[in-house]
Amino acid sequence: MYALDLKTFAWTTVLMSGNAPEALQCHKAVVFADSMYIVAGKVKQCPSLPPDPNRSSCLNPKVYQYRFDINKWFAVPNSGFSPTPRQLHAAVSLEGEHGVWSIYMFGGSDVSKMRFYVDFSSCGACAPPASASSSN
């Protein structure tokens, strides 16, 4: 991993330890407090499947945390209804009710590379208010 000093614009290599994710592409990084979280993305080989010459990659279902203050990676255990593994998605961190922070993930494509998720379509309760849907 590399860090760009925003005062000098000099790159440095970051020494790190812990349970780092394997090389990823099409993933997202979200910063909150003293940590960077990595969500989803594509890995070269599926760790849970035997090597397959017909499969060149797999989608990462895990969440990783990198603590800036101690230069260490952690795999983050999570629960609940997990989103389908994906790549090419959007992700942000946002403070919600009662000061609870969450990572929101939207869109992207699954392993077929042909299906783009439209998360709003599965959320019947999140229809826009009538005033937002009417045209002027």
C-alpha cells in the first residue's frame, strides 16, 4: 500500500501487518475515523473453490479494515442480510440516526458481468415522495 503526503505530494510505501486482503480490483475503499474499510471487489482466485482453468476470478464477499494508527489489517466479521458479492459498485460512509455510522453500498455487477444491481427495485418502502416524482 502507498500513501501520498498531501503537503509535499511525495509517495511513500506503508509498512503494514495483519490479515490484509489479497490483491483486489474493482473494489471500494471507505474511510471512517481511524480506519479504511474495503468492501467487495474481484479477486484472482476463489479461495473456497478448487483451481479452475475456466474461472479466472471470483468476487470478494468479505469486508476488511485497515487501522491507520497501528498500520494493521483486520478481516471484519459481519452478520445480517449480506449483499451479493459484487464489483464496480459505489460505497460511502454516512452517519445515521443516534450517531451510528454505516457503510452504504449501491449498484455494481455480479459474477456474470452482465447483471447490474438496481438495489432500489427490491426496496418497495423506499419509493420517492410524491413531490419528488412529479415533474414541473
